[in-house]
Amino acid sequence: MQLSCIHFGTTEELVEEISFQLFTRKNSNEPQILELDDTTLLFQSNYNKSLETKLFAHGLNSSPTYSYPTKNGYLEKQDCNFIAVDWSTMATGNYSYVATNYVPLAGTLTGQFINFLVSHGAMLDDFHLTGHSFGAHVVGFAGAAIASGGRVARITGLDPSHTDEFFPLDDVDERLDVSDANFVDIIHTEGRFTVPIGHIDFFPNGGLVQPGCEGVTTCCSHCRAVDYFTESITSEVGFRAVRCDSWDTFLSGACNENESVLMGEYVPETATGVFYLTTNDASPYAKG
């Protein structure tokens, strides 16, 4: 996406709308709060500019605690900075108002925060942004807000939100797309986007209704994208997916000999295209 020139208010007004919870192996359970352009908080924190930074943006009517299982998986597997974006004040309320006003704002501020970290020695190649639902577009706007036309290394979209009116398929300036990072991978679990929008797109179980979610009215299929991604970080077997042109073709077995890759954290960033797989109906979901 490309950012238009939007004025959201003074810097002082902006920083009150969002904060960033930092977790590292030195503070894996208690976040250290970072804020845009606050060097005192940054220098007093455990942030290590030499490590990879994993940043997660939650979705509508959610909070940064939603990313904590993902955080736990990352810190178990690697020494990294994990940053949970807290835009919960903006993310609470009417779907259309949040989509129109606060998703671009939260994304722009997150991009400015990344620029702030880069100005203090971080490398863009060390940033992997992940977002669920509305949060997928927040990190898309963040990627578009990187200074001097730079790009973060990777963005993972977990069942990005989509309607014809909001985050439309034909308007990449209003949604996450492949221009927002060097590599964009998408996991579709509830049919929000039924067509690919990343460099690589995964449609587990066809991407519409997930096993065990049939008839469930709470966030089940939509939230399962986060469950799959989180499990992929620590799974011993992984989510093996194969390239195929449709779910029906995949089910027929006609794609069994096609290229296969792992969905989730360990997807090879050289892979492109559309991939299908099946999962178990309860944790552990990965079948290998």
C-alpha cells in the first residue's frame, strides 16, 4: 500500500493512542512499555538492536494479551525482541469507524515506531511483523510507513479482515499487500479473502471453516489462524502444505507430488503461490 498525507494530530496526541509492549528472555512475563520517540524508555529497556524483532498487532476489540502465546513460543525458541502493539483503545468500537480511521492511524504510528528503532541502530532486515484480522492491515500500513522507501523483511497476515467496503481486494492502498514488505505470507482460515493477496498464501482446510469450528459462533475459524501460526513456531512436525490450484484439486490427490513447504514461522521466503493443507481439529493441529 501507499500512504496518503493524513494529519492525525500533534505528536503528543498521537503517542497517547498507542504503546508497545517489549518482551525479551530477560523479561518474558512482564512487559516493558516503549513509546514513540521516547529514548529514555528505550535505553532503559532490554531492547537489543542486534537481535531479530518480532512485532504482533492484535485485531478489533482485542488487546495485546492475545499475542502472548505467540510471544511465549518465540522466546522459547530464540533470543529475540518481541513487541506486542497495544492499540486496544483505538481497536475498540464500531467496525467501520475503526477500519476507516484507526487502522491507518495505528499502522502509521507503528511504522514511525519502527523508524525510531532504526534511527537507534536496528536493521530493517531484522523485523518480522505479524497481525491478526484488523491487525494484519495495521502492520501493512506500518510497512508502508517505513522511512526512505525501505522495507521490513517480512509481514505475516493472519486471516486479514476484508469486506467489499473495507480493505477491498482492488485497492491495495487500503489493505495489506506485497508492497509492504520484502516477503508477505498469508494464512486464510475463515474466507475473508478467498483469493491470494501475498507472495505466498495458505488455505488450511480450504480456508473457509476449520475442523472443530462447524456451528461455533465465537471466534473459532477466524482465530484459528493465530493458533496455527503460534503452534508452527514450536511444532516438531510442522504444517506441511502443497502447491495446488484449488481445494477440490487438492482433495482429489492430484497435487500430492507438487512442491511442498511449511506454513507459518518457517516458510521459506523464496516460496510463492497458493498452498493447501489439512489440520487436526484440536491442538496439536499440525499433521506434518
